Amino acid sequence: MYPDHPRTPDASDATPAAVPALETRELTKVYGTATAMYDGQVAVSGVSLAIPRGSLYGLVGANGAGKTTWLSMATGLLRPSHGSAFLDGHDVWADPVAARGRVGLLPDGPTMSEALPGHVALRHVGVLQGLATDVADARAADLMAVFDIAGSADKPVSSYSAGMKKKIGLAAALIHSPRLLVLDEPLEAVDPVSAVTIREILQRFTATGGTVVLSSHSMTLIEQICTHVAILDKGRLVTAGETAAVRAGTSLESILVDTVNKSAADGADTAAPGLDWLDGGNGVR
């Protein structure tokens, strides 16, 4: 079970329920003139999306759809070219301290010093988030036990497997008991037993008033646990809403595949090349 640590009420608890947990307005990212390779490349184009408080919100799309870029801009990790983002009603860029203190992040990349032992690194994250050292120490121990990595608490994070790094990254997002979790591929490389534990934690988190936004390529995961879903394609928001309404009697996978195929067909100048040379696997010739 998820460790029980009562959360001390603060100003964020008084935020009206009507205020989205996370909201972006015309959020846009264009990679400019730093290198010719990216000159004028639109990664995210005018995405306006409101995440209801208490929801478990899935974000899906093909590789390169803009999911990670949108998440990074929405949480203050990447400055947008245009548009704005709000966490619990606080402008991410105009009021960064108030905004970012409300969120727990599992980004696409390291979340702590990997040279440190796991327990020390996790405790350090807790202290940086404003926890007393003894509280951070206790929560770090609880979280490592829940994620079944306590046996590696004294080993440097750099020695962890990909799945273990994902789990300690999620622990770092949870340690300060935020009201909003933003997770980029939280189950990637995680073993099936730990995946069940993580799913239970996320469902409990939202059932007790928290909000989760997660990006995932697992359509099964999104369909099973997410109350809402948004689909991105080539940096644009295709559709968003309650999961059942977006599915409309079919599967998210089929909707996503149809969306990507239609987009590819609309922008194609020539037919895609075949792989005739692969037929039969007859070796080099």
C-alpha cells in the first residue's frame, strides 16, 4: 500500500474546484535559429487544454507528436515560444515558485543526482521540496519499500536498471505529497508486479483528491485507468475529453492509428517506400 503521510493543508487546498489543476492556453513551441536542422520546426502548435482537478488524464500520440514538449512547457521545464500555462491557477512563468511547488514531476530524463546512493538522493529531493530532514528520510524509506528497491538503497542511482530508475524517479515525484502529478511514461521498463503497484498508487492518489497527467504509449493502460484522454498529432491537439466519449465505442489504439494514418496521407507527396528486399529473409544479395 501507498505510505500514509497526512498532508498539511496550505493555500493550494483552498483553490476553487472549478480552477483546472493544469491548464494551457495556445501553448506553442517553435525551435528557431539555434541550428539549421531545427529552424522553424513547430513541435507544439497552439494547444489549449484544461485538466480537471481529481482526474487521471492520459496524453497519447505517436513518437514526435509533441507530448513531452507540451508536458515540459506546461510544468515550467521548457519556455514556450507562445502561450501560457497555469498550475492550480498560478502562471507557471509569472509566478514560478507558487506554481511549481504544487506539482510532482517524472520527466523524460534524470530527476536526481545519479552519483548518490538511492536513499540519499531521494531524501535530498525531499529536503529541496521543503520537507524536514527526518520527514524526508522516513518518506524515502517508505517509498523505496513500496517500489521494491529498498535493497538497493545504499547503491548509487547510476547502477540502477532502467526500471529501477523509473521507480525512484516516481518516488521523487511523490515524496513531497503534491496535489498534481505529471508523469512521462511512468511504466516504461517497469516490471509487471511494480506496474500494478504504480497503477494502484495513481488510482488512490486521484481518489483522495489528487490529479494525475500521464503520457504513455500503452493504450491499454490509458483505457483501463484514465478518466480523461487527449490525443496529440504533429504538435496539435486532435481531441480531448472523457475517455469513454473519446473512444466512442471503439479503441483508443484504432483512433490513434487512424489519426496518424490520415495525417500522413494528407501530407504525403509520394508513396512510402516498400521493403521488398526484406521479403523471405534470404540474406544479402
